[in-house]
Amino acid sequence: MKIVAAKVLDPTHLELSQPIPAQPGESIQISIPDEGDEDSLWREAAKNHFLEAYDDTDNIYDEL
């Protein structure tokens, strides 16, 4: 699976940030998280505190 950002132009049209390997008329699936998604609080907390989980000596991830 590949994640591609898109700008909403109107309720039925998107502008993709990059091309996708699909032909005109072909169907694709998109996923849109719900506004009241219970997991959003957890995702935001994880994003804000991600780097706190690693000690300064845990540098094995520095070159990824």
C-alpha cells in the first residue's frame, strides 16, 4: 500500500500530490478517517511523543 496526499477541490474531486498508476475510468479505493475516530487521540499522542521512546544512545535508527 502506498499513501498519497490529496487536496480536496470539491466534495467529489481530489487533486493528488503525485501521479498514481491508474488509468482513466479505473476504480480505486481511498480511506478517510472519521472526525470522531476514537483512535485519533492515541495517534496524535503517539506522533507527539514518538522520539521520547528512544534514548540518545539508541542511534541505530539515525541513518534510516
